[in-house]
Amino acid sequence: MISLFRSTPKTHSFRFLIMQKKGMLLLFSFFMLAIVSAFGQDEDIFGITRKARNPKSDSQMGNFFRNAFEQFSFQLSTGAAFYNLNTEFYRGQNVYPITQYQANRDFDFYPLPDTLSLRSRELILPTLEAGLRLNLFNILTVGGGYGLEQGNLAPFEGGGYQFSLQGANYRAANYFASAGVVLFDASRRRFLLKQKYKKYEKANPELKMRMKREYDQRIRQNYPWTISVEGEIGRLNLIPTNEIESYAARFLNTDLYNYERVVDYFPEVSWIEARDIETLSQLRTLRKYQARLGDVKDQITYAAALRISYDLSEYASVFAKGKYMQRSFVNDSPDFIAFPMNQEVYSVQFGLAMKVPGTKRCKINGCGVVMKHSHNGVEYRGSSIFNFQNRKIGQWY
């Protein structure tokens, strides 16, 4: 054990959860953006006018809401992450369980610096995310979601010293909001093609005709790729993983409390000590050193992500997302003063996104049309949401 002290700067507390009235106002604003975006989809922002569309419902109000709902998509993804966890110790009076783990034949002891920087690296597997995303004019995206991960904090090492974290398995949930910018998609591709073929407008008639046919062919192609960048801000919550502490917190001072179960789980605690436990803090004090993650209140996380998606149809797509996140845990062992541990996370996720279909599936008996079509002036789709509705030659199967 080495005598060190921690210099823990005071940090301002952030409030992430807002009051119910503000939440309702935010939800209303979110839906109004979807409505405005729905109207904006009828005209391409790069000057390419789209064909007039049939209404999606018999009523004007139904068509209004179907156009709005079609801008939302549900997303589910999973993957893995790799983290760097850093912390620093300073010379002082407090004692921390830091040991020397590398032996040097020429020296019996590594000299301890005034500032000891330690680092931990480990893989996080698996990571899960579920969320809701809103498309705004094919330019911006806003959304939110819930993330879940499970990992282990490896020992801190550096300068020949080691700080072992016992019992450092953890589970964490992250509630986040996101905003993004679409860098490249089918709309931008059409715009670039239009600019590229403009130079042939003054060419000789034969070349102009040939380039016009080539342009028309390329412009009608379904371009499935979309590239975007996103920023995220969230709140991190730790999920208790210690089964016996959860048991003790629930049944202490009740007739259902069984101290023999505590002794079986913690051999270092005698049955007399386990019988006399009245509070959860007493149980933690009787145990040997076990560094653990403390309660992270108002902990804000920041992340930046690059997202590449591939459209399976107008309503379904698969995507890959690489993310960089910054956050901080707190080591809350009763043996010494709690201290923060700054963490950088690099993650890769793969997932599926499903849009809410605004066009109803045709259920008229005898109608075998597989493309989008109309009945009594209302638009219907004839295919599954996993297929392109207006398929080209070679896309029927």
C-alpha cells in the first residue's frame, strides 16, 4: 500500500431530466418538425421536382398524419467497444491499494513520481442501442434513444505500478439525444450528376444526345447509400450488479433476512457479524477492499459518430456506426475518498432501421399490383416494406 492523495476538482452538477411540462413541449416541437418535413419532401431541395403524389388516406387529416409519421424510423443496433480509462494520483497522506507489478533486476524499487498517471484498457461486449430518429428534409436528423452495455474494468497500470479493481464488473444504461447532418445520399448524388452533365449542353448534337441518355439512365437508378455525422449528449446510469447487496438492501431488518446467505457469498464476513448487520453500509465496511463504481448522478456523456447506411427499401435499411464517447465514472470504495475515472470509448455498431410506412398495404381481393398504385384516388403499396415499391428491371426478386 502506497501513501497517495487525490486532488478531486469540484464539478458543476448538470440536470438532464426536465420537468413534465417541458417534456411535453419538446415532444410537441418534435412532432411539428416531422409535419414540416413531410410537406418539404414534395420538392427536392436541389431543384429536382418530384412527381405529384396521390393522397395516402381518404381524409385530409389522415393524409396529414401519415405524411408526418413516415419521417420517423425505429432503430436497433448492437456491437462492441474499446475503452481507455485514465486517472492520476498525487503524493499525500491518503492510502490507496497501489502495488508494484514489474520487477527490475537492477533496482529493488521503482521511484514514485509526484504525479502517478495510471491507465486501463479493456473491451466492452456487448453494447446495445435502441432509438427513434426523425428525418428533416433529408438534410438534418434528430432523435433519441437508450443504450445498454456490460463490461469489466481492467487494472490500472503505469510506470511499473498497478491499481487492481476487484469486483469491477458493471452494467450501464445511457439515455441520449442526437442531432446529425446528412453528408451524402441519393438527393446529393442527383445534384452532383446534374452539375456534371451540364457541360454537355453546348456539345455537338450527337454527343449531347448520348450524354442525355446516359444521364437519364443514371438519374433513375436507386442509390442506396447514405453518409451522415451525428453528435450525441446523454446521461449515464449504472445498473447494480451485486446480487447479494441487492438482496441485503431488500431484506435487511425483515423476517426474510438470512445472514447465512451473506456468509456464503462473503467468506471474510463471520456469521456473528452477518447476523448483527443492520444497514447496507455496515455490510460494505465488513468486506475486504473491493473497488467499485459509485452512483453516477447527473453524469453527462458526449459522443460523435459517423454513420453509413444502406437502403434495403424505402422503409428498411441497415447501417454501421462508429462512435467516440467521453464520460467519467466514480470509484466509490468505502476504504478511501471517492475519485473520478475519465473514460474514452471507441465503439462500432451494426443495426437495422425501420421507417413508419405512411402508405397502406393494398388488401383488395384480386389486385396483384406489386408497385405503388391507387384505388379511388388513394395511394397503396403492393409489396412488403422490405422491398422497393417501384422496382426497376432486375429488382423484382
